[in-house]
Amino acid sequence: MSDDLITVGKVTGHFGVRGWLKVFSYTRPMENIVNYTTWIVGDEEIKGIKAKQHGKTIVAYFKGCDNREKSQRYIGDEVRVSLTDLTQLQNNEYYWHQLIGLTVEDGQGQHFGTLDAFFETGANDVMVVKDEEGNEVLIPYIWGQYVIAIDLEQQKMIVDWQLEMN
């Protein structure tokens, strides 16, 4: 498949007996996944999706999958969409995929490492920054408090953070 795809969810199981599937959404808010009209599930492009929020999950129906047997093949597959389908963000808003791989340093030029991953805590997202030896530094992703500047052209993030000395 193409390199211009981004993972936005994963098919996790059946929903009922008529082919509907449960989808774990990585989008925020989670119901944003239903706005994409074309999904790449596994290696298959799927159009004509019926998807909606159902309680604390997303359920989806793929055209032609009218029973559990037909929809079984999608369980466990990632749901991806084209990068061109992503909505344009406001100033100082970024998708995680834009930030992963940036060099992270403080305002004095102290190099912390490379932004390797994010995870959610409920209160705020946390960045996992890894140095050359594989040591991790966890920094809250709070714009204006800990994240001071992002320069995508220079592939750099400036943070207000102190490394703990051992």
C-alpha cells in the first residue's frame, strides 16, 4: 500500500449477527473516524461504509458483509485513511504522526533525543523522547507550558523541561 496512509483505528470484533464490526478508534474525539468515507482495512480499500458511535465504541458495516462469516476476515486489521483526507488543523495543532521523529531540546540547546511516541493519560498526552542510548524521558504534551515551539521544517521541538540528574 501507499506511504500516504495513516492508521486511525483497528477492527476488534463482531457487533451482532448481521456483519457489523466493532472498531477501536485512535482519532480524537473517537467518533471522528466515521467522517472518513474511504477506509483501507488490511490491504483492501472499502467505500460505502456505514459507521457510528455506539456507547463507548464505534461500529461499522462494510457493504456486502451481511453476516459474521463475511466480516470475519477484517477482525484484527488496522483501519487506515489517506493523509489527504485529514482535516486541516489550526495554528499550533498537530497530528502525532507529524511530531514523531522530531529532535527535542530545551531553549538552551540541550539535546534530549528524538520524539519516539505518545501515550494518553486522560489529563493530557505524554511524549516519549528517546536519546541515542535508548533512555526515555517522559514530557507532558502541554502547549505553552512544556512545549514551547515546533518547527516542522527544521524537524525540531523546543521544550521547557529539566532532565533529572542521577
